[in-house]
Amino acid sequence: MENAYSDSRKKIHPDPRTNLTKLITQCMKACKCSYNIMIEKYSSIPTDKQVLWKLYLDTEDLQWNNIYKNCFKTFEEVKLRQFQYFFTQRITALNPYLFKCHLSDTELCTFCNSERESIEHFFWTCPISNFIWSSIDKWLSENGFYFPLSQINAFFGISNPVFDHTKF
């Protein structure tokens, strides 16, 4: 008799853990589905930062998915990853921004003091930055790495550098 009672009780009141597990599974599937829909909808729309990079670098063939992945593949140090991501988003606190916040005395470049500091100037066209990049390029080629060190490669990373193993 007790057996019949427990069987009928299970039919009326099923195990709440089973229902909770089913509910969580359904919710996770719904979240994943809605996330995938959002990714499809918004991933193809260029952000305003991507448009600015395209205008400055005068190129259309930037592969943003790879550029964003490089932020996490290149460095293990969190602060370097964060800097690289902020750099790609053009969120770098340079002198014009610091000047507006009254944290800098001038909007001019920190290195050369001749031009207004911008991401492009500070990291590429400034004579000091340019000297650093040419020194890096020279050192890499002397040590068996052969790839064009262009502004795009320097800013966003190189996907397939060529390495000459005969040098070592």
C-alpha cells in the first residue's frame, strides 16, 4: 500500500530537481540561441572605430575577427591584452585627452613636441617611433624573420611571419 502511495505521489509531485535541470537546460539553449542571433546580426556591422581605422590606413581588407583574436593569442599578460584591445578600439589616453582632463600641459607629442599627438603619430609617424620601428625591422631581418613591417602589421599583428631557420 505504501508503494502505491509513493508511486502516485511521484506522478503528482515529480522530483523538483529534474524540472529545475530541464528548465536550466532550456534556458541555456535559449540564451545561446539568442546570443548567436545577436552575433550574426551585429558582427557584420563595422563599428565607428573600424571605420576610423579604414579611413586612416586607407584599406578595406582588415580582418577584424582576426585582429580581435590577436588580442588574446599574442599575450598572456592581462595588461598587455587590455592595452592591445584598447588600442584597436582607439581608446588610448594620449596628450589631447590628458590635456582636456588637465593632466597634461600640452596636446603635442610626448616624444618630438612638434605635432599634435594621435595614435597614428605617437605609434608610427613620430620620428622617435619611426626610428624604433626601423630598428626592430632591422633586428628582425638580421635574425631570420622576413616580412614587411607595415603600419598595419605593426598595429594589428602579423598572421604568418616567415622565419629562416638556417640562421640558427
